[in-house]
Amino acid sequence: MRVDDFDFELPEDRIALRPARPRDSARQLIVHPGGEGELSDDIVANLVNHLRPGDALVFNDTKVIPAQLEGTRERDGAIARVGVTLHMRVAADRWRAFVRPAKKLLVGERVRFGSHEGTMCSAGLLDATVAEKGEGGEIEFAFDLSGPDLDIAIATAGHVPLPPYIASKRGEDEQDRRDYQTVYARHEGAVAAPTGGLHFTDDLLQRLRAHGVEEHFVTLHVGAGTFLPVKVDDIADHRMHSELCEVSAETADTLNAVRARGGRIVAVGTTSLRLLESAADETGIIHPFHAPTDIFITPGYRFRAVDILMTNFHLPRSTLFMLVSAFSGFETMHRAYAHAIANGYRFYSYGDSSLLFPQDTQ
């Protein structure tokens, strides 16, 4: 299939610049592929009405770090500015990053992030060496700090890397540090939020528990590659950036037990889905998993581990629109997105939600 097959027109005013308040007041499009009642409108607060006791919600508990850094490089007395978005930690003192402008940095050069002037405390001092240069402008930095000291320095010097479709319209502020984080975030390492879960509130979680819906957690540290456009014409030629993730043995066993007794696995967000599908074998059994994944899901993929998907509305021509088209059907999702646009749904990271059921052919 071609990338053009996944294109659609989205009016500019459908892009959400702030989330709904409260979070679970966001709208939710319920998608049951095929037949009468394929599409129905609701709100996230009513999620409990669409799930059964014994179902299991699977959340990605990664925590967003302020991974966007501005720095300077000095060479022959000239100072140049460098913009960096960290996207994968590879050691206690090393991160891979996307850099602007990457071509002008040389292996062995030093980059200074933040400000070393005035009253900034030592936690804000952040220097690094260009350790490696990869394809497509990716650079590996070796920082002078390591472990928790490096984490503190990044938190002090960095900014939340808002998606470009938001950042191009307004600057990041303190509210984003709260909004662009799920209420259950635990493990630091993501440079983008698992946005399907941004709609949950403590009250909604409590009502789901009272209904008999289980909650389980996996971790996939979302990388900056999620923002990159697909640059090929044929989707078979696209390569995903890998992201670090983990499914514990306990969680794998529990989720297998849910399915064995007839419960459904509900992935909250495409990151949870991609991780569960990476951890599952051909029979649908989920195994412990601790490794990077670069799984790329397109129409024709046979889903093994996930029965229902809750996710936001995604970019035209994106890998995530390809994924939802694989899950609920190519034609169904084009109809669903047309319905969402015509009925004023809000799109992307701070936008509304959809609850997707699989197409019958799976």
C-alpha cells in the first residue's frame, strides 16, 4: 500500500492546543466495524459502559522527561546554537538524540546545554561530547554527568518536547508539564506522552475498578521518532525507530490468565498495543519482554494479544493511522475519521479519544 492511501484533509481548527478539562470530559468515538451502529458518539467518562467485568486495561506507565535541550558548540572561536531532542537512553551517561543542525557537529566535539552563567545551581550544568553519528542525523551524546545526577540536570535544563503541530502554534509552559503526563506515570524515560492515556482521571479509574475492570501496566519509553513523518511512497519501505520497553513476567502471566477466562485485553494507546504485540507469540500468549521494539503495524497484520484499542485521533499519512486502519479496517477508519472531522472532534495529542473494536476478519 502507498502512504497516499492514508491521507485525509484535516481542518486546522480541529487540532487541539489544550486538553479537555476535566480530562475524562473529552469526547470518545466508539467504533464497531461493519453493519448498523458502526459509529457512535460518547465521552471518555462513560468508558465503563463499554467494558465488561473481567476485562483488563493495559496502560503504558512511562513518564515524560523534559527532553528538549538547547545548547551551543564552539569551534575556532565561533559559537553555534544546537537544538537537541533526546529520544533513547543507551547508558547511564549516554543518550541518542535528534539534532538541529546535525551535519555541522563532529565526533569528539563538545556541546554545552543550558546556561553556565549567573546563579544556576550545579544541577543545571550540562556538558556532553559527540560520541557517535548515525544515519539520518541521529547523534549519540556522552554526558559528563551520569545516572540520577544526569536526570536532575536534564530536568533543570530541558523543556517538554511538545509535538510540532502544537509547538508551531504556541510555546510550552508550566501547564504542559502537568497536562502532558498521565496520572499514572511512573518510570521516567519518554520524550513524548502515551497520549491515549491522558484522558484518565483518578475518579474514572476508581469507577472502572468498581465495575470489575482490571488495570495492568507495561512500559514503553516513547521516542522522538513518533513525531517523524513517513518519507517513503510505499509503506513497505518505511523503517520505525526502536523504543525501549518492558513487560514483566507477573504482568504477562496475569494478562494471559485474563484471556484464558474470557476477559478482553484493552490496550490504552498505540504504545501499549505495540508492546503487547511485540511480546506475544503466534498463539497470542504474552511473554516477559525487556528489549527495544520497532514493530510496524499496517493493514494485513494479524493481531495476537489485543482485543480493544483506546487511542486518540492521529495524523494523516502517519504510522499510527496505518495501525488503527489495520486494527478496525481501512475503510472503517476512513469513515470514522470523516465522521470525527464532520462532528467537531479534536485531534492529536491533546485531542479527543476513540474506542476501537477489531474488524471481523481478524
